[in-house]
Amino acid sequence: MVAQLALRLKHAIPRTTPHPCYNLWKLQDPALQQLLAVEVSNCFSSRAKEDMSDWQLFKENLNTIAATNPGIAKPSKKPWISHTSLHLTEEKHSARLLGHTSKLKQQMKLTRANIRQDKQKWADDLATEQKQIL
């Protein structure tokens, strides 16, 4: 025998699932706000008063409604990108799919500029936070 190898593996700690982040940006649309309000009122008007005292049931009902109506937001890999920049990116994507080259060029310029501004604003905000802490 040349060598003996021993491995010690770490015990995996079970993780709890994180709470979903809902796409609240969509709630700026008044029609979607009204739709969500109607869904919530319909759901809870049909429940008995006894069911309303159970917090777990209340929470589950509200989460299922929120997951379907505004939807769950995609987690952002780059936290400095604002919703307006994401909206511009979606417009740029649709222009590319439709083959509008002139609109695509304009959207690319707007998107790049907006993302640069967002990143600069994010960096400035971080710097001011750190200065306030010190």
C-alpha cells in the first residue's frame, strides 16, 4: 500500500426555502391592482370566520394569490439594475425579435446609458452608506 486516503465530509445542514420575491413592479398598472384586489376579496369573502383566525391558512391563501397575479420576480444577479433598465432591455429584446434594426440600435444605446447611470448611482449610494457608518 502506497498511501491511505481519508475523507471527512461535512454534514449538510438542511436549509429552509427562502420566501418568494413577488414582482411588485407590475402592480403599478391600475388594472392589475384592481384584479389583485378582486381576487383577494373573493378568496376571503368565501372563507368562514373560523378560517380567518388560522394564520397559516391566511398566509397560504395570500401567497398563492400573489404568486399567480403579479407573479414571482426573477432574482437579480446585478442589484444595481433598475426596473426601468429591465423594461428597456425587454423592449430591446422585442425589437430584435421583430427585426426592427433602427429601433434596436436606439434601444441598445438607451439601455447601455441607463445601466451605466444605474450602476453609478448604486456605487454612489454604497459610498454614502459607508461614509455614514464611519
